[in-house]
Amino acid sequence: MGFTQKQLAEKLNTTNSSVCDWECDRAEPNLETLVRLAEILESSIDDLLGK
């Protein structure tokens, strides 16, 4: 399942810039966004955090 940064930002009600910052380790999503991100990507928070 692949999303563009724009698509993911729209689903999370955030900006493309925020998604880019997460991908480049310049920032981290808040807990609420992290939970929603895991749901969208059909993954666990642990997987997203690399645990």
C-alpha cells in the first residue's frame, strides 16, 4: 500500500511538509497522529517506531 506525501497528509489532516519531516527524521508525529497513521497503513505503532 503506497501513498504519496500529499495523499497521506490529506488523510491525516496535516501538511505535505509535516509528512516529509517525519520521513526525514526532522520531526515526529504526535500520539494521536501516530495512532491514525498506524490505522491508515494497517500497521502497528511498534512497527512504525521500528520496535
